[in-house]
Amino acid sequence: MATIPSFETLEYEETDGVAWVTLDRPAVHNAFNAVMQRELRTLWRALRRHDDVRVVVLTGAGDKAFCTGIDRNEALGGSDPDSAAGEDGESVHVGAGETPFMFDDPGENLGPKTCDLWKPVIGAVNGMACGGAFYLLGEVDFLIATEAATFFDPHVTYGMAAAFEPLQMTGRMPFGELARLTLLGASERLSAARAHQIGLVSELATDIADLREKAQWAAEAIAAAPPLAVQGSLRALWAGRDLNRGQALALGYAFVGLGNSAAALAEGQRSFASGSRRDWRLR
């Protein structure tokens, strides 16, 4: 069983199979610096072996932003990169070295799927989510947002090509909506209502308290199911997104075989035969 360490840039709490991970740099709108990059990677990797946690909710501290991407003050030389060295002594960098073939991208550290965590992660968004926030939103499994949430990508406005961010969101948004969000840069923000209309957000909350209630409810409902079945289903869902239909279907038998356990199937059959049914709600 992995031990979850303490963090400088993240808040972590865990109850009854559900972990809440909060990006905790509200003074800079939860922008990620090198330390947060390293700590997110450490956390996602630790959660792989931490069986007490079955579902994760990812959110941001404060009432202004979920995340506004990379901390540009640090990225432009505002801190000593050696302060962000990991256990292997290697510092966290962004961008290319002497040639463009040695490119370090923040996405190598930030996302749960990139870090090989295959437990469900729910994104709970309040306020701004922009730019590099899409590294995270692109790898959560579904989003819940407050009505005050906004989404935008300012890269092109400030002379930078947006590449990794829209690529992360491909498949989560209709192409025209993603192209508009990318090309209009800082000139337009996607409202939570519009994000809900196009399917980027699965449910809207009135405020932060309602956001937490809705995310917690969903997390607890998922955590109540057998974890092997949940994780097998999750792998199948992402295979369907990442592969073509035929390739994904060819792996279906493997996900079923790996995700079904005799004990969980027997318990499910007993529950069905007894007439017991889960309380449900209509969304």
C-alpha cells in the first residue's frame, strides 16, 4: 500500500474511497510551477498503489480559477529550476534544450492517464480554466462545473502556437467549438452553460458548495462499485477514444476478462436476485 506524502502545492484529503486533490496556488490562479508538476506526478503514481482510494476528484483552490496553466513568471526564469529536482535528481524543465528534438512538455507530469493512473478522476471546475489547464481537463473522465466557470486558451493571442492543449481536448469537444476556442484565444471565453450544451461539462452546479456536493455524490456512487470492474470499464472507454473502433473492439475481450472477478460477479448476482436496487437520481 503506497503512502501519500505531504505536498507544498496540493491539498489532499481522503474519505471512504474518495480522494479530493486541490490545486493550491490561489494567489496565481492555481497556475502550475515546476514544484506542482513534480508533485502531481508523484501523487498520481502513488495513487496507483493506494488501494483505499477508488475515485479521485480534482479541483482548484479559491473562487477565481480552477487552473490557468503554466506559471509564466517561473517559466520565464523567475525561479531556480534545481529547486524542482525530483528524487532522481532530474529537474523539471519546460521547452527545448539546444535543439527542438529534446523537448520537455508539462503534460509528461500533469495528467493522471499519462502517469498511468486508471482510477476514475472527476474534474470539478470553478472560475477560469484556461491554457495549460487543458492538460488536466483532457485526462479527467468527466467534468462538473459551476455556472461561473469559463474555458479559454490564450496562446495565439500572445504569439504562441496552441498544440498540446487542443490536442488534449480533441474528442471532448466538437471540432468547430474547439477550433473557435483555440483560434479566438483571449478574445472569447466559453461559458459553463455553453460547455454544458456541447457536452464538455456533464453537469452544472450553482456555486462551490453545490459543486462539491455533486462531485462527491458521483464519486461515492462510483466508489461503491467493484474497483476491478470500474477500472476495466475505464480502460475500455479510453481505448475507444484513443483507438479506432475495430482496434478497440478487438481489445474488448481483454477488458472483460481482466475487469471481471468471480467474487464481484457473485455478489452482483445475489443483489439482483434479492430484488435490491440502488437508489438513483435523474440528471
